[in-house]
Amino acid sequence: MSSSKRRAAWRSLRLILPALCCSAVAWSQAPRGQDAYAKACANCHGATLDGTQFGPALKGATFAAQWRDQPRAAFTEKLRTTMPPGKLGSIPADTYADIEAYITAVNAASGANSERQAGGMMGPMQRRADDPQYLAALKTRKNVLDSMSTITDATLQHPAPGDWVMWRRTYDALGYSPLHQIDRSNIRNLRMAWSWSLPQSSNELTPLIHDGVLFVASGGAVQALDAASGDLLWQYQRSIPAGAGFGASHGKSLAIYGDLLFAISADAHVVALDIRTGHLVWDQEVVPAGAAGGGLGLNSAPMVVKGTVIVGVSTGIAYAGGCFIVGLDAKTGKEQWRFHTVARPGQPGGDSWNGAPVEERFGGGVWMGGSYDPQLDLVYFGIGNTYDTATLLQPRPGATGLSANDGLYTDSSVALHPQSGSLAWYYQHQKRDIWDLDWVFEQSLLTLPVNGQPREVIVTGGKTALFDVLDARTGAFVFAKDLGVQNVVSGVDPRSGEKTINPAVQPEAGKTKIICPNSIGARNWQATAINPDSGVLYVPILENCADFTYTPSSAAQTAKGGIDIHFSARTPSDHDGNFGRLVALNLKTHEILWTHRQRMPLASAVLATAGGLLFVADVDRNFYAYDQANGTILWRTRLNAAAESFPVTYSVNGRQYIAVIAGSGSPMGAASRAFVPEVAASAAGVTLTVFEMP
């Protein structure tokens, strides 16, 4: 809009604003809204609200007919929960109010509001209030929402076979479903049932399903969909405060308990929503706003144990004192406890930081969700590495009483009491991790035969694709299995599990070392899956290495959390160009059953089902179903983008579905595609696609 036209439009607004009975606030809102509209909305809806080929008009007879008899709140909700497409939450809450004031004022100036009724947006409505099709649709959606049962502790411990009610479906974090309607014999007939576009995000998402309702969060929006049809039932949109960084925090999933749905916001809050309406019940800040400069955020998946919402904090590159796990009261959001993942002086492992004071200890991120054993009443989390390796690597000038430099609880599994957050035990998988090869991933629980006796164990692996099996009650080491794609660990003590580091990769200032894998890992957030009946673990792997260099950092840099290591990705020596690998490991016999290798790196987590199938995606937009028995590909389709997410399966009214979210947004996906330059990341938005049998 030219400056002369803008002045003329504003002169007309000044004439009609008093007729709107606007407050003094609205007088300032409309001109601000005009400027905000020009920046955020005009490209689609036209500079003068007349509409374009990309968006409908926001004034005139059609617009007025749509909104005349609807309450102002309905228009407010529509604006804030759908605009701008693909960037929900990118506009601050007060800016939405300004834009709304501007649109309302323009419509009033054009006479659209001349017959406005009390409580209405634009006046008498041309559509009848008793429109039977409209009312039938509302009734159907309400029935779907009202039919949901309340989630109890018993529900979480023993979910219905057709539900997927937490990050890896069950407390044991196996990523396994007992559904078997879709199996080896009929998988070739799998077809798309419906799809749904989601707000833009960095993906790594997991939808949840309960009693026919699918819940998903992306880009600041939380949505409830009819799991059978894909119809939107409700949407919650939380505006991201200015300066929080759009998409800075993104939970890998949601959590459900009672009649509440728990979600993570981009500014590191946890919010509780009513599962049937989407209305906000409480909003709890987990990371103080001032901590954003230190890089703290929420990137894991929340879980609920006996009325406590438990979630871990990650990143913390320059956050003094490191990361933590919190327990919140599910009813109120009030913080009940906090466990620091970087050990404090006086705590177990508090003297393992090379004499560094707490303010010079960094990292210990919790990037993934936890698991829970109801019999032992313990929750388990994997803890990440430190981001200031100089604290562990270099002697500290002037420090006295130097102690061990293991850096607890980095690269560890920790078991906590869920009601207090107190430490039950810890096991450090790798001491003094200066290669960013952390062990932060899923802690899978199952029963395995050990020396002829059944034993409750935890199975977890680090970025090296070396897996440790621990006693779930005590944390005692049971056995380890190396999948053969790393060169950092040269040996594992069969009794303690302690790793011997390959001397060839030990850092030497100014000297380049080849390490395998790179810091992105042979495996990363793409979760494994375990079939509890067969005891077989399925692992997605990226074959890769790096040139690793180390530069000493000064004491001043160390105090600021300076990073003194550098990686340059490279392919392994004599590599054949096949970077993607899927491995089946029998945890009962410790034998690798089969390995499938391919050119394309794998992009998603693994989903295992009782139908004998494995579902996983790659970076070239392929989504596969493998035979669990031998790794044969039985079905494949191509998505709009790489599925850098967590596939799930569920059933509604006896019909099984497979759901996956595609959107090339994760850092791991970008790093993987660098090895296959012929593949480009899709520019398509984030899409939820659901498959069914004919």
C-alpha cells in the first residue's frame, strides 16, 4: 500500500472508530495493527484486505456473512490458531490483538457492521443457526471427545492395545505395539487413509492416541484430531513471547494423565490442557526466561508417574551448573522436586569434575523421555555429555585438590524415585567423554534370561552404537554388545562394563584424529525398538566418521563454557557408499540376527508391531515396512518429506492404522543428508500421514 493510500485509509478509520465504542486501547491498537498486518498478512490477504489468490478477503459481503452472528471470541480464536499458516505462534499475543482491531475497524468503516447484534462479530448471520449439517458435525466431534475415558495410573501401566498414550507407547520404552491386524501377509495392501498439515517445526515428533482421539503438537500449536477421519476437534495455540526464539524448545511428545494433556512450549514452559476442550488449565515455567542465554530448553518427552509430570531440560551449552530433571504436580503444575544432572559437591559423583566449581560445570542434557518400572517404582533417564570438555581434559590453573575427571552424571543412566526425585543409583557408561558421544537415549526395560534366571534389565546404547545392559534394580552391569561401527572404545570389562579408550583417538593438541562415529553419532535420537516376546532389539545406524581436532582453551574461555573440540565429518575408510544400516540384535543370545544396509541414511525411529513388522523412514522420503525375521523390505511408499520423527500405530473401532509425521527439519536429518549429496531436503511443510488397510 502506498503512503498516500495508507493515510487515506487511516483517515477513514478515525471517522468510524468512535462509532465502534472503542476504548482508548483500541485507538492505539488499530494503527499498530495496520502496520503488523502489512508485515504478516498482506501478502496473502491483500494490502487492503481484498484478498488474493493465496488468501480470502477479510472484508466485504462474504466475510461479513461468515462472521456476522458469531461471537467476537470465535474470530479471535480463528485468527490466533490458524494465522500465519506454517508459523503459528510466531506473532506475539498483543500483536494478534492489534491485527484483530485493525480488521474490525476496516469492516466497520465499510458498513459491514451497521447491523451488528449484541455479542456478534459482524451483525446478522445469513447462515441459519440451526444449519443441520453444521450442527451434526459439531455433535459428532463432541461425541468423539466425550467418549474418551480418564487416564489413570492403571491405564498408563496397562494401556489398551489400540492406544499409544506416551512417547514410546508404554513405560518400558520399547516402541512396540501388540496390534497385528496389519502383518507380513497383507502389508502390501497398505494405503493412505488421511493426512493433515501441521504448523512448521523441527519435527522429531510423536503423536499420542487415546480412545479414538489423536493428539499432536508442532510449532507452538497443540491439536486434537479424530484419529479415524483426521477431522480437527480442537486446537490450542500459545503465542511465543518475543525473544524466546521460535521453535527453540520442542518436545518429542506429549503426556496424558487424568483429564489433562501436558505439552512443552517453545519458551520452556509445560502447559496442561483439558483433553476434551483444549482449554488451558495451568502454565508452569520450567526454565527461567533469563536462562535462555545459557541455551537451556525442553526437547525431551514429558512423562507422568503417580500424578507427577517428569521432564528433563537439555542443551545448557553455557548454562552454569548444567541441566536438570523436574517433577511437577499434575493438578497444579507446581514444581515438586529438581534433580541436577551435573553432580554437586557433597553428592555422589560431586568430586568428579576436575576440581571445577559448580558454576564451571556444564551440560548433562536430557534430550529424551524417561522410562518407569512400576514394580521397582523407579524412573530412568539417560544423561548427555558436557559441552566444556576443557573442564575434564585440561588441568585447572591454580586449582587445589584435583579429583577424578569422570564428569558425573554425564554419559550415565540414572534411576530416580519419582515422588522425591532423589537418586537411587547411577551407572556411567563412558567416563570423561570429550568426543560428544553421549549416552542420552531411551532406557528400555524388559526381562532377559541371565545365567539361567529371569532378570529385569535396562537396555541402552550411546552414539557409538555400543549397548549396555544393566540390572534395573541396582544399576549393576550385566553385559555389553558393540555393533561394530565405532573405534573409540577398544575394550569393555566383562564384569564392570568399564570402557578402555583406544589410544589412537586420545586428544593431542593440534593433531587430527579420525574417530568413528562423528559427534552426530552412529545412532542418535532415532529410538530403537524391542520385541519383548522375541527379545530382539532393532537399531537404526548411520555409518560415519570425523576428523577430530583439539585446541586448548584458556582459563577465561573455560569459565564461559568454551568448546575446544572440532569435528569435520568424513566417510569411513574404504566405504562402499551405503550409509544407512538397520540391525537386529538378539538380546537373549547376544547375536546379530541380520543387518540391512542401504545408500540412504535412516531418518526416523523404529516402530515394531506384533504383526512381525518394523516401520522406519529414510532421508530420501521413503517409508518402509521390514520383516522382523530377516530384514526384507515388504512395503514402501514415498512421503512429501523425510519422516524425521517417531512412527506409531493405533486402532479405532477395530481398524489398525499406522501414523508418521514427515518434515525435513531435524539437525540429524540435515547431517545425514550431507553424506548423500544427491538428496535435497524437501521444502514441504510438516505433515501427519495415516495409513490403513483397504
